[in-house]
Amino acid sequence: MIDKKTIEHIAKLARLHVTEQEAIEYSEQLSKALSYFDQINKVDTNGVEPLVTPTEIESFWREDEAKEEFTAEEMTANAPAKAGNLFKVPPVV
Amino acid sequence: MDLTLASFSEIAEAVQSKKVSAKEIATHFHARIEKLNPKLNAFTFINGNAVHDAEALDKRIAQGENIGPLAGVPFGIKEMLCTKGLPTTAGSKILQNFVPPYDSTVVARLKKSGVVVMGKLNQDEFAMGSSNETSFFGSVKNPWNTDCVPGGSSGGSAAAQAARMVAGTIGTDTGGSIRQPANFCGLVGVKPTYGRVSRYGIIAYASSLDQAGPMVSSVKDAALTMEAICGFDEHDVTTTQRKVPAWSKNLSANVKGMRIGLMKEYMKGSINSDVQATVDKAIDTLKKMGAEFVEVSVPMTEFAVPVYYLVAASEASSNLARYDGVKYGYRAEMGNLSAVDLEDFYGKTRGEGFGKEVKRRIMLGTYCLSSGYYDAYYNKAGQVRRMLMNQYLEAFKSCDVVLSPVTTSPAFKIGERVYDPLTMYLNDIYTTSTNLAGLPGMSVPFGMSQEGLPIGVQLTATHFEEQHMLNVAYALEGASDVKGAKPHVF
């Protein structure tokens, strides 16, 4: 059971403001979804290595050289707020 | 040549030999987009420079340049793929003003082959949905019946292609988002093997499942598109270094002796009678052509939907952490920035910027990855995933292709399933296991419901053996009585 307190904890971890109404809704929906998902516990997976990438990753070499693919102007062009080529953010310390 | 219905080869040949200019083709399709989009809401952004881009191709041809196998072919691109200078929003408010400074590898390769990008196509927000009802830009309508959904998440691609607002489209498929809308709109939709197509510049949903592919009107056009977009890319380490096969040249409708698997688990359950009839007819047709049918079993598919949602939501919660209101995208109104708490800044921006379904999946994924639950959910899902893949690989020892339905029913009504997330998730019952196992899969139209909605069949092959399924699809396409049927909005 995912109660409102758990929802608030998860929302904090996810850096996601949820409204009172959303918290109630998510608590019901997540409980329902997770109890449905719990059926995978029926499978005996003892000793099975979890699969992450389904096809083999083939390593390759490349030259270690600096490339300028983008300018600072291009990289900051979409910023909601900036000062010159710097992103403007709230105080972080 | 009827420009609206022309194949890729016909267009490219006509443009390269100067019989028809790329400009004329782009102008023709631009007019169709202007005329039909108000009825379907398939396009989110129309490329105002498309005709100009086409003219530039004409100039290069006039100078004797050989443009490429897709010379002058007009394409629509799903909002998931970065297009330099054209908005790329993933169907979300949080990216509503984002204009990328670069092309995704898929788009760059299409352009290199001569494609003209006509605009961007609507989709479920961050590709999370199977009905195109979660888009910030509103629902897309199915051209066969505008009361119905086009499917999702690549719903804009499906609707635009079915109504021939373009000659070709690109979608992305994480759990069925190419095959299911292709099925609902009467198209050929292919999800290549994981690792065939570079994910560089494609907005990430679930990185171990995401793969882009064509949603087009014929098997040959699909093969030509795949040849253009597949292949190693140093910007994506999961791309394979294998050579891209000449799929289009090797297409063969000769299925004599081919072994086609019918998966026990997919041939039971509550399937709509028109879907069942379409699958039965496909089996019968292929039998008459000399294909052999064998029964195969992949018992772990029973758990594909829960494993899929656990893996996808977990990876999404991590991938979507980057939307923080700093580098790009939406930022909540803050007033005096120096008085704002950083956590509130993130929380408010993300709370306002993401839609309901996306937040639901971020919450689910964060929960599954959180301390104390990681082993029970993400790890456990990964273990079942490996068992599922191994069973599939075993099944492919006794068959070349697996044939199944794509969905349990044809397109459903707008609004019909949107209120119950779990019912919506079950739309993906036949499609998610392909992504979990990294296999290539496709949908090819072969029937019509009594209400006049298209129905396709799903073909799946083992890793990197796309040719097998393309050939079976090619054989079915040649024998189909629904080929050439036009939707209501056209």
C-alpha cells in the first residue's frame, strides 16, 4: 500500500511538486499498479543475471582529440534565464 | 505520376532525373498538410523552409550531383527526434520552446539521403501512452474514423502517413509505439533490432528499450528508410558495428519453406473477432504460399507488461531528471531568484512542466529505484527480462519469424481508456516483449474491421534478422485485399 506519506517522500526524491489532489490520486493508482506488478515475484529468478542492454555492446577505439561541436552561444540559446553565457539559477550554497 | 501516392523509389527517380522537381513535390505535400492538419492535429510544427530546402536539392541536381536514394522524399518527424532549428518538444510543456542546435543521427542521415523534412509530428508526452491523448498539443485523430485514436505514442506519425500528408514518417518504439499506431492506421511500421538505429539526438524515454524506425505505406519504403537510418554511430555506444544489409534489394515474397512460429501464449485470450479473422487469414495465405507453421512457446511473455512498465518507468525517472528549468525548457515563475529555495525551484518547474501520465511514471520509477525497493522491482524485472529473452532466442531456433496479432482490438474511441492507467497499459500486451528482448518487430496491414478500421499482423524475428520478417510482410502485402484502401480523411 502506497500511502500519502510515501507519495510525499517519493515526490521529494523525484523533485516533483504534487498537489494534494494528485497525491491522493497517485497513492491509489500506484498501489493498484504495483500490486499488479507484484505478479513477477512468482518467477523463480535465482542465479539469473539481470538483463539491461539486450544486444551486445561492441567496444570501439577512437582518437582522443578535442572537437568543438557546439559554441557556448548555441549551448545556452535555450536557457530560460541567463547572464551572458552563464545559466541563471537560485543560490545553490 | 500521382504525387500523393508515389513510392519512395518513384519520387527519388523522378527528382534525380529532373522529371519532377523536389520543389514541386514539397509544395504539393505542404498544401496537403495545410488542408488536412486542422482535421487531424498530426503536425505540431510545419517547416516553413521545406520548399526552400527542396529547391536547394534541385540546384544540386542541376549541377550534376547524385543526391541519394531518397532524393526529394518528403518526411514528417516525430517530436521525439532533434531537428536542427525546428522545435523538438517530446509533446511536453516542459520542452515547449526547445529548438535544438543539432540534428539527431536519424534525421541527419535522412537528410543525407535526400529527404526533405516537412515538419514535426504529434505524440504522447515523452512517448508515454498508446493513444496520443497525453500530448501537450492535444489528441490526434485517426484518419479512418476521427472519433478514434490513431494509437500511440507515434500517433501523429501514423495519422500523417495514413492521410498522406507526407510520403514517409519516423516514429519511435519503446513498448510498441511504432507497431501499434501503424496497426491502427493501416501502415507498415518497423522497430529494428536494438542497436541498429542510433539514439543520439532522440529524447530519451527508456534507453534500453527505445528504438526509432519507419512508419510508411509499403514494405519496400520501410526497407529503404531503414537502410538510410541504420548503422554504427560513434555517438551511441549501443549501436552495432554490423554492416547494414541491402534489405530493399533482397526483398523476396517467396516464403516457401520458411518456418513461421505461432506463439502459444499469444494465440489465446480475448481477441476481437475481426483481429482473429485477420490473423487466421494471414496464416492461411502464407500456408498456401508454402510457408511451414510451427508452434512455439515463450512462457515469460505472461510477465512482459509488468516487466516492461517497471523497466520503462525506472529508466524514465532517471532520464527525465535532466528537465530542471536551468539549461533549456520550461521554468516556473519564481519572482526574485535569489530568494528561491533550490528544491522548490526544481519541484515547481517539474510539477508544472510535466503532464499527468509522465509524473505518474516518474513517481513509479523513482519508487522502484528507491532504497529498499531496487532489488524487488528493477533488479527482479531485469532477471525476468533475461529469462524472457532467452526463451525467445530458444524459440527462434525452430522458426524464422513469429506471427501474432499487434493488439487485441482495432483502434478504440478517444476518451474510452484514458481514465484507467492499468487498462491503458494492457494495450501493449503483444508488443512490449519485443523491446524487452531487443528483437526486431513490425506491423503490416492485412485486414479491415466491420467498422472499416485497419488491422495488421505483427511479425518478429531474432536479433539482426530483419530480412526474414520483411520478406514475410512483403509476401502478405502482395496478397492483401486491403492494400490501396484510403481512409476517410484523405
